[in-house]
Amino acid sequence: MTALVFALQPEQVCIAMDTLVIGAEDRMPMCFQRKFLAVPESDLVVAGTGHSGFINGWFQHLQANYGRATIDELDAYASSIFRESVQAEGGLSGLTATIYHFGYSTQEERYIGYAYRSEQNFRSDRIQQDALGFKPVVPVTLNGNIRFPDSLIEIILEQQRQDRLLPLAERVGIGGEIEFVVMSERTIHVETVHRFSSYEAESIHIEQRTDA
């Protein structure tokens, strides 16, 4: 599970995600890791929410078999690959998964995005231009003034605050640090832009878990 915020525009894409991974059973901190895959040679960034095993499996499959495929080329067969993968595994263990592709379309000469949701049988859904999207959904007011990366950080902080109000069993688990991706002018830039106040406590729990 994860926090994801993105802003898609024809000339650039901005993406922010947290780095905390929690245990499926106890919902407690398990590790920190990057939750997206940047593929500079394809002008592509792939992210996902939901079933971590399915998402990481796509990252690995993509790198091994489609390392230079563009977002246009991937869209032609991504849906069928996702469906076949889930069928081969016998389902997603009652969980859901959404894969997001963001990249530069050589056909349209602009940045575009697609979402593939398990609830919709991984149908290819084109993300609207000039869209601001985030999961989990929380009430935010930006007054039309989006600042990068500050506005995306604010949304993720609210996502964490709302998540912590839920019973432990229902939490997504948001924490660690926030990594920020900018795609523009056919380049991809990644940096860490925020460390959560919960980071130290999460680190201690991860160390104790490792030592146990």
C-alpha cells in the first residue's frame, strides 16, 4: 500500500510517493523502499497502489522484457499481460491493484498517462490532461495554486494524517520519506523532498523486526 499523488500536464509530469512498506498481517513498519520504477531510456515512470507483490512483479517483468518500450507501445499489450498474470496466480488474494504508466508519447509529442485497475479488469484508462490525482483520496483545498513539490507534500501529509485515524487493520501505512519525480524535456529527475515526523519510530520498529 502507498500514498500516490501526481500532476499530469502535456509538458511535464510530477509524482510524489512515500517509502514505507508495512506488513500484510500486523500492518506495522517492515521496510523502506522506492515505490515507482523510472525507465529513462523509455521516457517512462511506472507506479502502483495496492497489491505490492503484483506491482513489484510488473516492475521486474518490465525491466526484463520491455526495457526500451515506450508508453504507446506498452499500452497495446499491458492490459492482457496484467489479466494473464492475475489468472496464473489465482487472483490477488482479495486485494486490489492499480498500475500507473506515465511517459512521453512520441505519437502525440507530449506527456500522457494510463491507469490499469484490477477492479475494471485492468482496462486501459487514459488519464486526463492537466489532472491532479491522488490515492488514497482525502479532502484537500489548493485554491488552484499548485506548487511543486510543496502542494504534493501537503496532500501526502494529509493522507498520512487521515490514515492514522483509521483502525490499524484498515490503514494503508504511509510514512518514511517522500520521493518526488519530475518528467520534463524528455528527462527524469528524482529527489527526496520530505522526511515524515514518524520516520525515526518507523526505523526503530524496522530494526527490531529485522533483529527478531
